[in-house]
Amino acid sequence: MIAIGCDHGGYGLKQEVMNYLAERNTAYKDFGCYSAQSCDYPAFGQAVARAVASGECDRGIVICTTGIGISIAANKVRGIRCALCSDTVSARLTREHNNANVLALGAGIVGPNLALSIVETFLNTEFPGEEKHCRRVAALEAPEETMN
């Protein structure tokens, strides 16, 4: 299941992404927001991140105007590796190299066609588990004081 959330700036694109997921029979859970009325992105980014970190959902997608703020909010949750992607190459590589589990999109940066291609790439790319990437992901997960 895919967790999805946004703020008011990402609301329209979130609707597009949810339609895309529904057309492909991909289960998702909407963590808000539920309108284009102004709201604060941290609550929605962290709700998606908590759902992924807890195992309730397999991966997440968060959307705001730039994708920056909501990705920062998601990354505050332990166990989350949220990547802001504006192209399909970054979406593929963040899955292959970083085992990213949450995708951030900027609705004001990428249009719906590109955004849906990014979502497709992110969801269809598996983490290959190469030793060097596993080692690096483990370092990302380690407490700060143990990192070199």
C-alpha cells in the first residue's frame, strides 16, 4: 500500500497521482490534506512518513509546491529516506542506490505528466541490494554519533 499526503500546494497533483494509482489497481491511503485550503505541510509529510516507518504502508508519496518542505518534514521520522525527485533518472537512482521509501514531488516544479512518470519509475524500481548500497543505507540509518 502507498501512503500519500500533501499540503494545499500539492492538492491538485495528489488527485492526479491518486487517479493514476487507482487506474493501476495500486492500493493507497490518503493522509490529507483534503482540499486546496491553506494548511501546514509538516503534519501531512510526517503522517505519511509514520505510516511507512511503522510498516502500515510500503512506500509513500508527499507533495507540496516545491517538494522541499514536505520532504524535510518526512525525513524527520526515523527510518524514512525521502527523496525529492524532479526527473525519472533521480527517481530510479534513489531507489537503486538509497532504497528511498518516500518520494517527494514539487507540484509547482513538475507538471502532471512528468510527475506521473516519476511516480511510475519510483514505484517500479526495486532496490537491488548491492553490498556497497546496503552499507551506505545502513550508515544513513545509524545514529549520528556513530557516523564518520
